[in-house]
Amino acid sequence: MVRYFFDVRDNDSFYPDGTGVELPSTDIVKAQASRTMGEIAKDVLPGAEVRTLAIEVRDDRGPILRVALRFEIEHLR
């Protein structure tokens, strides 16, 4: 199995994954990245006006997938 690393970007902050996890397919990697994004978002978005989150997945050969979420509250009055 291939070891995948799930690095996180939160606005201008970067948190590299130094451990990684072995997964059997890129479909499972995509599902894991999506679930992780949901978990992060529910913890950090309350109270935020503008937030950009991304999970950048890489293996030993480099980047393979990026899941991104931009959250913005726009006041209309």
C-alpha cells in the first residue's frame, strides 16, 4: 500500500502531516480527505467571517489531490 500525507492549510497557516497513513486506493484517499475537511470545518468555521481551508494530499512522489473549502459571510445590510 501507498503512504499518503494529509497536509492542512488554514488561511495562511500550513500544518504538514509528518506521519501519513497507508491506504489502498485514491478513491479511499479522496473520501478520507473529504471527511477530514468536514471535521476541520465544523471545528474552525463557527465565528469566522472569512476562512479558506485546504487539505493537500501527497505521496512519496509529490502532490496528488487537493480538497479546498472557502467560507465567507457577506453582510448585506
